[in-house]
Amino acid sequence: MRGGAPTPGAPGNAATTVLILVVGLMLAGCGSAAVTGGQVHHGVGAVPASATAAGPTTFYAPPDPLPPAPPGTLIRDQLVQGAGGIPADAALWRILYHSRTITGADIAVSGYVAVPARPAPAGGYPVLAWAHGTTGAAVQCAPSLFDRMEGEGPYPTPDIGRYLQAGWLVAATDYQGLGAAAGIHPYLVGTSEGYGTLDAAVAARQLPGLSVSTTTLIYGHSQGGQAALFAGELAPSYAPSLRVIGVVAAAPATGLSTIVAVIGSLTLPDDLAYFTLIGWTWSQTYPDLPPSAVFTPTGVVLAQRIVTRHCDNGLVAVLSGQASRNEFQPDASTNPALVAHAHANDPGQLRTAAPMLIVQGTGDNQVPSPLTDAFVSRMACPAGDVVDYVHYPGAGHDQVTFQAVPRILAWAADRLHGSAPPTTCGLPGDVRSNH
């Protein structure tokens, strides 16, 4: 979330370490620029007449009723020009495609695809399936809106130009409920995020006039790091048409079953915003977790009012103006349903078939390195995953996504060439340092 992290506490204080995490999942964008809609192409299913307009609002409205189709089926696409943060020589498309809820319901999800300026290689462009960090849970918080994301500026893949220059086609999901209004955005619900991420890669292969490979690298940061880890676990069963060659996670959100333990002790607006997103969206996602189990009556009214109206900065601004801090039930952190769902959304409980690269800044005051260390050492390595875990000394939460670009690109190129993946599992601390 924009505006900085809580002040770190004494080393070894578990509650303080957990509290530091919350801001990092609210990822900031950068800058702003005008976005203009271009030509709309119609894919599978009947499209309402209003969808032929160039504006983003009509583009995101799915056919009603939505004709059934397999996950990843492209519904429609729209060429976009002048988007902030995207190299001028790259082709950019908004996409609307079929995906699934955690209960298997067919829904429309939006996203974008950025195409390198260079011609596709034999076999088509390899795909970088990007999973973004937290923007909020309202429909207007979709990164594919670029500068129209509640005035917060465009938020493309960090340093996207270098990935495009290296020949990667970037397929980015907005996630369920952002952009296309397919129910509430299930914030930090790993299966939902994973489905959206994988289906965007499948949909990209259906864009007109492009040659796109099934070869896919999954990459995510912060909330998107959790999404990438879940997508890697789900890929063999959910998206078998994709050849996933690797999973990259930068400062990923892990340990949800630990962090919900501090819900009752929150006071800072940034922290309250983070848990308000979890509490409200989970109460709308899981039938066994009513809002009253997480929020006080005052909190229910507040959460219902703000979560679907504001992106991350807006949430913090509203919560900063609240005189009281009685939003959550005193026993919310021990509610059995909340604890069970938090555990279910911890990545690392299934072995990931593809090799993984995990990068983490040691100066991250938002997703502290001890949390990622614990995920690697206690979950991923014991599960039999092939993990290359790298610390970036002094790097902050956002900085690591830029500092790690050379390593990510080199690691990804090795996966394309079929080189044996490195692993740090078994090394002291299961980690290497980037020096």
C-alpha cells in the first residue's frame, strides 16, 4: 500500500514481524499516462452492442448470459494505444476471457497482453504470465485500466520493457472481480488467483495474428507472488495445455495462517486496510465465514461501504479518518473458519512440478525476509520442490523486482534452453545471497 510501512520492531518479535507484512501486499503503481481504446475484436459468444464501443467500461461487460466455454477461452480483445508504462513499440491488448471461481463456476476475467516489437521466434513467443500485487478489491482497481485505476497511475509488470526486449510476451491477469465484475475479488485466495493467471496465458494464444507458444513462465510479486506459487501448483491439472517451465516469486505473500493471528491487535490504517480486504472479501467468498464472524456491526457497515468503492490508497485514506478502531471482532483471529481458510491459502502444500526462483530483499519492511525464509525452508524444500532462493541484501519490497531482473532473465533463458535448474535446498538456510 502506498505511503510507507510500519516502523519495524525489535528482532525476533513475531507479532511485529507479522504486522510489517501487511503493507507490502498493497503494491504501488507508478506515474500516469493517457490510455485510449482501439479496435475491439469479438471472440466466442454473443457480445452486446455496447461492447463495440472503445471505452474500457463497456469492454469489461461480459455477454449476458455468458455462453459456457473452457477456461482460457478468449471472449474479446481490444487494441490499446498510449498506455503509461508500456514501451511505445510494443503492441498492447486488453483481453476478456473465461476463467473459473473456486467452486468451478464459469466467469469472465480481464487482463492485458503486451507483445514484443521483435518478430515471434519459431514456435511462437514464449509467455510470461504475470500476477500483480495488491491494488484493492473494487472493479476499478484493475491494472489493465492503466491510468484509470482510481487515479493511482498505471501498474504494469515492473521493468516490463526488459522482458519484452528479451522476447517474452507478457500475459497479465486482473484477477476475478477486478475490471470484469465477476463477483467480489477473492483477495489472497490462492486458487482463484492461480486460475486467473493460468487462463490469461491460455487466452493470449488466441489473439488475432499472433504466434504464441505454450511455453510459459509464471511470475508474480507480493500478492502476485502467492498467485504465482499457486498457479505453479495448479498448472499440471488445471492448465495441461501449457508447458510451464518455471515459477518466479518476488517477496511472495506466504504464511497467511500465521498473520491472521494479529487481527485483534491492529491500529494502523495500512494494517486495517489489509485485513479489511481479507475479512470482507473472504466473508463474501466462503459461506461458512459470515461478516459478523470477523467484523463488529460497525465494522460490517464500514467494510461493505469502502471495499468495493476504493483502491489501496483510498482504503487507507478512509480508515485514517476513523476515530475508533473497533472494526474487528475481538475473537476474529481465532475464528475456526477464518483460521482454516487462511491455512488453505498458504502456498507450498503441494509439490510444484516446475522449478522455482524466489527472490527476496533483506531490507523489505513489508514482506520481511524471515517469512519467505520460513516458506522455503519449512514448506517448499521439504515438499520436494526445486527452489533457487536468493536474498538481495538491503533491497526493499519494490526494489527487489527491479534488482532481480538480470537474474530472472538469465534463469528464464536457461529454462528455455533446457538447462538443469539450480537449487539452494540443502544449503545453509536454503538460500544464496546476490553479491
